[in-house]
Amino acid sequence: MLKEFKEFAVKGNMVDMAVGIVIGAAFGGIIKSLVADVLMPPIGLLLGNVDFSNLFLVLKEGGTPGPFATIDAAKEAGAVTLNYGLFVNTIVNFLIIAFSIFFVVRAINRAKRQEEAPPAEPTTKDCPHCLSTIPIQAKKCGHCTSELKAA
């Protein structure tokens, strides 16, 4: 049973999938940092010094009445919040990852199309009389001297 599991676990597709998942998780972390640390601060600055990660609505007050400066402060007070700023960050994350994946798939498809190029036009043909290989434009066989019909 252990031998069968080992054969299953080291199959090429399984290893490729595991590598893809690990790289995908790391890529997701990079994109999350790109959005939260690089893209959203300038966008927030352009929109009047808005920090998207702290945009929220208080749906129900907690033990301590608001207003709350941050989501963490609201949660500490026991308030129920609708965190729409975090949702905006998540949408931006998704869009960046989707575009990145689209460009990777596009490059892979382009490479596959180049691999599947149509075969080159033939430059030779067989003589119908002696079956020798002759140039495709030949009008007479160089081996048996037979006249060839125009193609």
C-alpha cells in the first residue's frame, strides 16, 4: 500500500500541480502586498487621503459606543461592521491576478500555436513509373526518362 501511494504521489502531474499551488500561493501574497502597499496608498491619496483598508460601516454598536477610527477598534468594542474597504482591496487583488493569469495563458497558447505550424510544402515527388524520388517541378524522370503529366 505504501508503494502504491509513493507511485501515485510522485507522478509527474501531481508534482507539477503541487509546484503550481505553492507558486500560486506565493504569487497571491505578492499581489496582495502590491495592492495593499503600492497601489492603494496612491489611489487613496488621490481620493483625499482615504485608507481603503479601514473603510467600514458599523451595523451594530458594541459594548463601547463609536465612532471607531479603525476596524480593529470596532471589533475590540464588539461592534458588527461591514468592511467594504477590504472588499475593494480584494477585488483589486483579483483583477490583477486575473490579468496576470490571462497573460500567462495567452503566452502559452501563442507558444502552442507556433509549435503546431503547418508542415512545409513538399519539394519532391515520386515518379509514377519507377517510384524514384524526383523534384516536384520535374517534367521528365531523371531515372527512367518517362514523361510526367503536369500536376
